[in-house]
Amino acid sequence: VSVLDRLSLTCSVWLLLGVDEAAVLHTLQGEKPGTFIVRRSKKTQQKVISVRWTKGEGCLFVRNYPILETQSDDVVEKALYKCVLKPLKPTLEQALMSTHNKQGLVKRLQSNCFWGRSQLPTELGVSPSVNTPDSATQERIRAKLSDLAASYSPMVKVDSLLKVCKMVYNAMGSSGEVRGADDFFPVLTYSLLHCDCPQLAIQVDYIMELLNPNLMSGESGYYLTSVYAALLMLGSLQEEQATAELTANTQQSLREFRRSRMTSTAQHSTRSQHLPLMVSFRKCGSMTKPFSTRETVTAKEVCQNCATHFEVTADEAESFGLYAVTIYSTGHSEWHFLKDSDCPHSVWAKLTSNNSTSNQLVCYFVYKPLDN
């Protein structure tokens, strides 16, 4: 029986990639035979299906079947999205909306976007030589974001987000004209001002929590994090700020997101700002998690958050550390260990500034066991 057949023929199924074996046993103990959980084994770092069987005592009532066929991963992922996420989508979105309301994010975005729409593009950091989307393009962007909100699959949502970002990019200049991230980010932020930002914030959280971490690298990860950063910036706009200060903050954040999709703007900012920090587990690009952190967060604090999220025990955490990794197109990589007191945002900005050559392929933070 194929993996897809098991999914389609089973009534009860959970996608719980983060749970350990003990939690699986506890969960399935009270369930009827045939119920199974798809999870990621910490020992093998592969997906396995844990099935509740009719007979068996102790741990024997659960059997584990590794999913070895890599070509089936996309099929399994899509089937699970349909079986699990489609019926849960309204509940998940309501929970995210409730969280955003409690945090005050909805009111801040509504208020700041209302104020931002009265500003000229140049007052929000857009270069005078760069075009912003016209009314027809902006309408297409809003329509695509509506499609994004209606879908339940994170993969479909991130594809819609990529199309939105490309529409913004194409609207910036004449055909064939190359524009850099220093130009793109302010235009993206200005364009999102004219959309339903509270709804988009829910959708971005939905994607970042549920999208396969392996799909968060490359172009998808760049544009997803750019939109996330734009929403963070829109949520922290203050009407009473001077235009010059706002523009400086926008441009500074933009330059640093181009290098690392992270930010370190302490020289400008007097307010407490939370910024995304992308961290992989054990190896580059594996189980990547975006953490919302302060600009001045230390490596020790990030390690504590990583240990909690990646379910590393207190004893194991003592032998783990945070590394900044730069990978080049030649295949060469450089690993930099961060001491407890180091600030990841500052370290990353320095590394990418020193290594801004064209052969720099990709950069990561990695939480992994310490090198001997």
C-alpha cells in the first residue's frame, strides 16, 4: 500500500512533525486502530508514519514506518494539507487573529496604514527615480492577495506571495531595467500600505508556521521574509515621527534585509523593535524557523529559544551553540561560532558586509552541537 493510499483510506490523521516518540505513544494510546501520526524522527531526521494497531502491549501497539521515497514527499505534503489543513483553516486563522488582537497588531496596522496612505512614496523611502504600482497593478495585487487568503495550502499561498512580489518588482521600472533590493523593499512596503495588512499578517504567520522548512530557502524565503519585514515596519510606523528619521530607518532596514534578511538598526532606533531571525536546526536549511527578536538579542537568548522550539533537553542544550554560516557558489562555507554575549543581528551585518562579493550564495544561522 502506498503512502498516498494510507492517507486517503484513513479517517483520522495528524501532521505533528515536531512531536517525539513518547508523545506519539501517549496520543495514540486512546485512539482507535488505524489512526496514525506523520512526524519527523529526531534520530533519522526523516518523516515517519506512526500507526495505532489493534493488538500489542506497552509500546507494541504503535508501529513506525519511515517514508523513504523522496519523490512522495510532495504528494504526502499536499495530501496532508487537504486532509488536515483544509478543515482546520478557519480555526487556525481565527486563533491567529485573536493573538494579533491581543498583541495590538491589528489596531497598529490599521492606524499606521491609514496614516501611511496620506504620505508621498518618497516620504516612505521610495527613490524618486523608482515607479510605484499604478492603480491597475495595485488592483491585481489586491486580487492576488485575496486568492492567497482563500487558499489553505501554504505552498499555494507562498506561490501567490511570490507573484505579488514580482508584480511589485515589474512595476518599479522600464522593461529590462535591473533594480536592487534597496529600491524594491520601500516600494513593496508602500504597495502593502494599500492592501488589507491585518489579513496579510495572518496569512504570513500561517505560511511561516506551516510551510515545509525546506521550501523557505532561496527565492521563496527571500520574498516571504521581505513581506514579513515590511509588515513589521508598517506595524511600528508612528505618525509623530519626523519624515527624515522614518526614511533613514526604512533605508537602513532595507540594506540589511538585502544582505541577511535580518536587521540591526540600533544607531537610528529609539523604540523597541522586533525583527525576524532565521535559524536552521543542526544543518543549513534544515527545519528553518523564523524567530521574532529584539535588535539587541544575544546569542544566548536565541539558543534558549531554539532549545525550546526544537525540543532540545536542558542537558543536550549545554552542548549546543549558535553559528553564522556563509556558503559560496564554489561550495566553500565559513562557519562562525557566536559567543553568549554576541548579537546575531550585528554579527550577521558585519559578515555580509565583509563578504558582499558576487560569489556569496546564501547565508544561515544554524543551531547545532558544538564543534569538538
